[in-house]
Amino acid sequence: MRLHRPCVSATAAVVVSALGIAAYHLIPEGNPAPAPGAATVVQDPAAPAAGQREATPVKPRTTVAARPEVPARLPGIGSRTLARIPAGTRQVVLVTGAARNSASSKVVLYERVDDGWRPGAVWAVHNGYRGWTDRHYAGDLRCPIGVFGLTDAGGRLADPGTRLPYHRSGAFTVSGPGFEGESLAGSFDYVIAINYNRQPGTSPMDGTKPMGASRGGGIWIHVDHGGPTHACVSLPKTHMKQLLQALDPAAHPVVVMGDADSLAR
């Protein structure tokens, strides 16, 4: 009786043991069975045919993780704005307003590396109620457009671990409703002074205004209260703590702020 097994090699046959007792392998259809007592060699189906060289095993390739690309220059920043960033600056808090008269912006912390600027997370924030201005005055409810140093911090709560000089005081207190009826309580739990019309190296509470009181002042990055500000930039509390912990005076951090069209100049 003939048994069929298509995947068995055509060279498979009978193996005769040293005692002359035949052990039978399955014979594929179309190949005659050997004569009784004839010895045959069973070839490994995986072995190369006679006259062929054994294939050299191929070693798996080692995959090297690609290095993340970083922009060579700050995205959305035009030559005029770029020229205002100090040469030694290695940290930029980029605040990009949605439009000239919008109170909504996005913030990204960029850090200088060998081949460009490495971006951090993108955070949605609020800015001045009426948007942005090239020439800020007290009470205009617009944030000043420009590049400003970030040298001093403070707040009602304890230092969260910043390397900036930090002034803790109960004077960082605000109350009442915001422009959309939201509570302002806790807005000054953490603040970073924006060096617009102020004396760097002093507490954010310092009232010195080198350009005069009419040009406004006391403009900070502070905790978001859920609505537009008078002229500040406001981040959610968690992100304020992260920003405070990231900023390094040795990197000469600055804030680059304004609506998208203005910053692109």
C-alpha cells in the first residue's frame, strides 16, 4: 500500500539498520519503493543538494534609533525678532498669540542644543484681554510684544524648586472676579517677572518702572485663572511649576511674546 505525504523529500527511502531490519519511510507518489534488503540513505530535507554550497546564515541587522530632529531656528520667528534674542540665550519661552486682538496663546519652552532648538510641550495659555501691542501703556489691556529677560520669580506658595531667585510673600494675593466672572484667587501662587519696564534682579513685587508709570509694569507669567489677563501671560498651575523648575539663570532665559504675525517679522 502506498502512503502519500507531499512535503516529504523525494530522496527519502528505506533505512536499513545494522541488524538488517528495514525501517520504512513514507514514499511520495511517483517514486518506486526500493528492493527488499537494499540500503538507502535518508537525506535531511533542509540540507543543500549535492554540489551546492551551504548558504551562509544572514545576521539580523541592528536597528539604530534615529536622533530626533530639532529645528535649526525658532519656528515662526522672523529675522527682526530673532535679532533681539541675546546671543548667549539658551532657553526661550515662546508665547505665540492666536491673533492680534485675541486673548488666547500657546507657549513652548525651547532649549538650545548643538544643532538647533529643542522644543518642549505645547501649553495653551491666556494673554491680555485685548490681545497685543507694539507699545504698551498702563490700562490698555494688551500684552507688550517683544523679547524680555526672565530673571526673577516669586509667589504666595513656597519655592517649587526653581533656580531663579524666588521671593515668597503673602503679598502675592489677588481676589475678585476676572473678565469672564472667574475667581482670581490663587493666580499669584507662582509668578515669573517679565522684564518689561522693571529693574531686573529684584522681587517681582518691586515697583520700579524705568520707563515711567504710564508705560505700565508688573507684567508676569502667572497661574491661569481661566480667562484673559490685564497684560500678563497665564499658565495652568502644573505647567507654571514645570516652567519654574526648568528655567536656569545660566541659560539666560528670555520670553519671546506676541501675536503670530508680529513675531514672524
